[in-house]
Amino acid sequence: MDEVYQEEVEAVAISGKTITRLDSNYMQQYDAYIERRKKRKKRLIRRLVLFSIIALLVMGSLTTYHIKQRILQAEMREEYEQLEHQLASLQKEEKDLQEEIALLNNEEYVLEIARTNYFFSKKGELIFKIIDEKPSY
């Protein structure tokens, strides 16, 4: 009977006093309730930690993606501006070439170039070349 009594009664020493705990049905249920609460709290903490880690990973991934997209956008904007400048210069060059084509289709202009640059002359005309003079076209 001593063994049964020892199983039912547990002695705990708290600050020099001895407290006897009865091993009743209520106490067993209470202990089971406390154990369930501890397990539930532990699972909650694990879930919160897991959720926090996943949230941090997602936020980090989104931030990295956003930064890469901004860098890519800046590079594309710079390339676009360079291409716009190149287009403007090519359009100006095209305009100049169109003007030159129009002038070269004019027979009087071609004769003027031939006279000034290649010393062609009209009948009875004398041509004197001045060294500092630049071509007229």
C-alpha cells in the first residue's frame, strides 16, 4: 500500500515548505489540459516562425526582383535616349543628302562645281585659282 500511496501522492519542496499533491482524476485532467496548452503554444510558435521566414523570403525575393527591374529599366531608358540621338543625327544626315541630291540634279550647280573645283571653263574664260578658297558645296 505504500507504493500505491506514493504513486498517488507526490511531494514537492518549494522554498522550504512541503506541498502534497494528490493524484486525482481532476489533477490528471488538469495536467493533460496544461500539456495540451503547452503543445498548442509550441505549435503556434513554430507556425509563426515558419510563416515569418517564408514572409521574409518572399519580401527579399520581391525586393531583389524590383531592384533588378529598375536597373534594367534605367539601362533601357539610356539605350532609348542614345537611339533617339542617333535617329536625329541620321535624319539630319538624310535631309542634307536629299538637299545635295536636289542640287546635283540641277545642271547649273554641277557646272559651277566643275568650274570651281576642276578648272572647267566656258569658251573664252580665264580661271584663276585662289589657294585659301574652299569649295562651294
